[in-house]
Amino acid sequence: MDNKKEEIKIDLSSVSNMDAIKGTNPSVDSFIDKNTQKKPEKEQKVSELIETGYKVEHFDKYPRKFEFVPADKVKLPSNGLPYQSCDDEDVKSGFIWIYPLTMKEEEILSTPKYINEGVATIMALNNCIKSNIDAMDLTVGDFYYLLMYLRQVSISDNFSFEIKCPHCGHEFKHDIKISEQKFDELDESNFNEPIRVDLPMTNYTVLLGIPRIRTIREISWMMNDTKNEIGVADVLYVRTIAIITPNGNEVPKSDWVVFYNNLPHKDYDTILNFTQFDNGMGHIVGNVKCPECGKEIEGSSVDLNTDALFRYES
Ligand SMILES: [Zn+2]
């Protein structure tokens, strides 16, 4: 008789609900990770999901009955790169058709309920867009660009707003001419979506989207809905396109927040290196010098109330 003990081997591929075990206990996770090196399957899944990318929502624009003012064809700073899953060929190639503001949009923009809910500019822009894309799917950069455009054609090329200096606290009025603003453009060399992040400790792979209006809205909805503080996991959740296990399975969306909360420090740090939260203000405001202390204020730190864009008095 052969006395040599057989090493106990578990075929993990036959565990049907392995994803259910995962995440429950760190030692289970590391056991699974060490025993499942099915790289090719994972790579295949990752490339499939990268190919799918961010899915723009299907949006059939309801046509205007009275087209008193024609829509203009506007070139988007993103050049349409983030909208390749859109049905609208113009949008895919970087153009959007947009009407100037009408009475309806001015009404929306001055309705306190919509302003308080932070949806006034989104609703107004959706009314003005003639192309088949939802303003919620626009990148932050394109969204602000179109709001500026609407102000320029419907109200004025001049825009002045309040800035509070983060260095000395001084508040002052800052004037810009919209026609003189430079907007950052996207091209093949600087467009990257989904952003792929391979996590060194857990060997999971995370695919992130670039910030869109939907991202920002979802975060503010969360803030309104819960009494709890919004954590980094929540912010990452709204930017996540997919999370892939070392075996090439997808982590269900319902587990994403827990997944982020359970990540070891090194993995967590790796993700944060890939996610700069650009509020879109940098390329609108540029860098401003504080008239009081003379220090430079980064445009990205300016908290611009977009509703102010549609007030006449400034
Ligand atoms: Zn200052």
C-alpha cells in the first residue's frame, strides 16, 4: 500500500458559487486567488468588457412641433469619442445639434424646485439638444461647454461669477468672455475609457468610466437620500463599468460598494491614482489670480453654480 498522503486538492472551477464565498473572508480570498491562475479567461473577459465600454443610454428625441429657431450644429470638445455606443451618427463623430433657449427652458431654469434638486440645467439642456443623446451621458467637459454655448447664443458672451479664494478667503467677482475660453479637447491620444486598473494585491481588475453628468448626479442623489456620509467607495461605485475577478467572472453590481470597502490599502491606493475627480471647471475658469493675496487659484477648485449661467443680471 502506498502510504504517501495525497495532497488535498480542491478543484475551484467546480465550486459553482465561488463569487458568493469571495469577499466574505480575506483568507478565503487569498486562498482562492493563489489557487486559481486562469489568466487567459480573465484576459478574455476583460477585453470583452473593454470592447463594450461605457453604454450610452438609448435616447429618442421627441421632435419639436414648432421649430421657430433652427438648431445649430456644434462641435463637441470631446470629439464624440466617449459616445461611440450612441445611435446618433453626428454625436459619434463629435457634433451635436442644439437649439437656443426658448421660453420653456427659461422657465425650467428659474424654477426653484429644479434648481434645488440640481436638475435645472440638465433638464434645460435636454430640451435644447436636438440629437439623440441624453445630457446625463455627456462628459463633464462637454456638458459645461454646451451650457456656456447656450448662454453665449441666448443671453450674453459675458459671464461674471463669484470666486472665494481658497488661500485667504477673499470673495471677488471674476469676469470672462465665453468666446475667449479654451476648452480641453479629447483626441485618440488622451482619451482613455474604460480606464483599466489591475489591482496588485487581490488580482482583481476594475474598469472605470470617465466622469459624466450621470456620475455627478448619482453622487448628489446619494447625498440627498441617505443621512450617512458618502464614502470613497460610493464615489468609485458610480464610476465603475465592471469589476472582474482573477478567474474572469464579473462581480455583480450589488457587491461593488462592499468590494471597494473591503479592498486592502495597496489596491485601494492603486485605484485612487487613476481617478482624478475633475469637476470640469479647470478648463472654463483657467487659473485666476486672487486680487487680495495675489496667489493663483486653480480653476478646478472653483465651485461654479451652473444655474448662475442663466441669470441675466451679471
Ligand atoms: Zn486670496
